[in-house]
Amino acid sequence: MPRPIHACIDLAALRHNYRLAQRRATEKFPEAKAWAVVKANAYGHGLLRAARALRDFADGFALLDLNEAVILREAGIKQPILLLEGFFEMADLAICATHALTLAIHRPEQLQMLRQVALPARWPLYLKFNSGMNRLGLTPAQLPAVRRELAALAAAGRLGPVTLMTHFAEADAVGGDPACVAWQIERFRQSIADWPEAANWPVSLANSAAVLRFPQVAHAWVRPGIMLYGGSPFADQDAASLGLRPVMSLHSRVLSVQEIGVGERVGYGGAFVARRPTRVGVVACGYADGYPRHAPGGTPIVVAGQRTRTLGRVSMDMLAADLSDLPMTGVDSPVLLWGEGLPADDVATAAGTISYELFCALARRVPVREV
Ligand SMILES: *Cc1c(COP(=O)(O)O)cnc(C)c1O
């Protein structure tokens, strides 16, 4: 028998969450479309699994890795596929052309490469602007070069549809004051103010946080990621209240029970010290499964349907749960690490991280069941 750990991926929940993103986006912009952001192996949920679940109604798929884009095309995905960081070197472009990928352009040099490459493609482009996050994106100083390159591409009949894009750094700000996105929209607008053609091009601004809180900035295309997987982008609002359903649930079982007396300690470093007689459930899940090692004792965990807390340090293959107040539990009791019944966001908060990181870290050794 394999170790009693597995993850369940609820494809109906994924579809539900995608539809919610579409509904929010089309509130103010009836024509708005939604890229299903499936980068990082669909945030740990399985790229092809997510793509198959959404293939009949997703408007497009967005990711970073050229190989992942090819995998989607080879699986028969016909929708537009957006490479969120574009291409990395000229050699990538033949593949991009073959598979009709939409390319994000964040440096003018990428446009030079498009112009120089001897391929008959008409490139669909996303021009990515740096509006204050200062990670990727074109700056106002680069725009003259960008415009020259675009004009050259257009003159050669090699320019496909252009969309303007930027990415918010704090759309998830506590309190949801629209000022947290407005300052970036203003910078974005200013950077294209003297560019008449750009005024007619479609715009893509919103990540999950903006889709959920600021549908007034949805525009032509939104880019929901974490919300598809049922994680809340907000520290001050839970996923259920946003109408999101959890997609990944991580399940295990109790392997062993230790009854310990006052002063006994649990796990590496003896980080938990019993202040009362304690029933310790040893659970088949550790950091090699993707459970965060930095989750401190006291992190929520569900045993036999009841919420309790972890005890001491997380080991590679095991962790400990407090069963003292759960007398009906014992060896083989089912354990939920996160998912339907225990929001991943609660576990992430206790561990000082975000649900994105928990999902992405799900280890390959954990078997996955689709439901
Ligand atoms: C990852 C990513 C998204 C999705 O962000 P979420 O917070 O997961 O919704 C959107 N746009 C870009 C450019 C991204 O890199």
C-alpha cells in the first residue's frame, strides 16, 4: 500500500471559479475575456488537468514556459496562449510561430528580434508596461524605440493584434481602496498619452485581486490566477465570502498515536512541550510532500472532520497533530491538511505565507485524484 497521502483536485470547482472570474469581468465590460492563468503547472494543480477542465469555455490560457505552451497545443488546445514573459531568445521564435503563441513584450530588444527573425509570422503582441511594480515592463523612456520597432513590423506586414498590459503590485491591499490600483492606471495612461494608435488597442490590467474587487478595471482581458484555484488574494477577505470554491484538498491519515505526559516534547528540537497529558497524532505528511516546514506548531489541521492544531516541527515525511480533545480519533483517522473544510489560506497565514506557495509546492510524490 502506498503512503496514505493524496491530493484531490476538484475540476468542477475550477470551472466554477473560472466562470466567477468571467462574470466579474463582464459586469462592466460585456465583451471582456479571461485568460486562465495556468503558469507553474497551473499553480501546482497540473497543467493539462486544468486545461482539460477549462478547454470548452476558457477564452485563453496564460503561462510563462514555452514548453508548457507546446504541451497545451499538443494536447489540442486551440484557444490563444499568452506567454506572460514573452520569449527569451531568438531560437524560441520558430516554436512561438508554429504554435501561434501570443507574446508579451517587456523589453524593446524583443521587438528587434521579432523584426530580424526570418519567419513569416504575424505576431500577436501584448505590450507590457512597467507602471510602478518595477519588475518587468516597458518604461516611458523606451517608448520611442518601441514605436519605431512596431512601425517597422507593421510596414513588413508582420504585426498582429496589439494589446496593452500592466500588472498591479497591490490590488490586494487591505481595505480595498481603489487608490491601490488607481496610481498605476494613471502612470500607465500617462505613458501612452501621446500615442494615438495606442488609444484604440485593447487593455489587460486585472489579476485575481483586481477582478474581484475592481471590476471597473477589467477592460478587454483579465488575467485571473489564484482565484481559479480557490485561493483568496486578500489577507482581509476569505475565499468562501468571495464565492470561490477550493480546488485542491490535501488528505492524509494518522499513522500512530503517542500519549505523552507533562514535560514530554514532540519532534525535532522538542519544539512542542506538553503542558498537560497530550494525545499526539502522527500524520503521514511532511515538507517533502509540500507541507511548509516553516508552519509553526498551532497551525490549523483537521482530523476526522474536526479542526485542531499541529504540534512541534514539521518533519520530512510526518507532522504531529493534537488529538487531546478528539477522543474519537486514532490510528487511520482521516486528516485534511488543507482544502474543502480547511481553507488553504488559513494554513498559509499560520505559516506566514500565501496559498499560492502551498499549492505550487505540492510535491510530485503526492498522488493526485481528480474529482
Ligand atoms: C501570475 C500573473 C497573474 C495572475 O495573478 P493572480 O494574483 O494569481 O491572479 C496575472 N498577470 C500576470 C502578468 C501574472 O504574472
